[in-house]
Amino acid sequence: MKTLNEYLPGQKVILGRPALFDEVALRLAELGLCEGATVTITRRGPLGDPLEVEVKTTRICLRAEKARQYPADLSPAGVRP
């Protein structure tokens, strides 16, 4: 299974359970970044880090290190129109 960090801007993914559930993961879960959530990759920084994702109406920027902790599968919706 790929991780959140491996997808491109515009793709929609469904998140799995994070590999490490620490205080940061708890806060991200409160913001909607939890198992089963549909997330859209909105953009990346100039060197690929950070990664901006959109979950519902919230946009969250994640460092590549944290994004690698979230397994994700491509959503059936695939790409945002």
C-alpha cells in the first residue's frame, strides 16, 4: 500500500490507520485526518515538502515525514474535477 506522501496533487485518496499514533496524529485526527477519510492532495512545496491536503473543508500542511506515516489507497473518485 502506498503512503500519503506518494500521491500527486489533484488525486483523491482514502486514508488507512497511521503507523504511529502520537500527539500530532491525535491532533490531525481531530482535524479530520483519520482512518477512512477521503483526502485530496492539493499541492506540494517546491521540493516536495510540505504537502497540502484537503479533508472536507479543512486544508492541512504536512511534512513528508508525517505524511509517510499514513497509508492510503486511491479513491474510486480518483482525480478531483
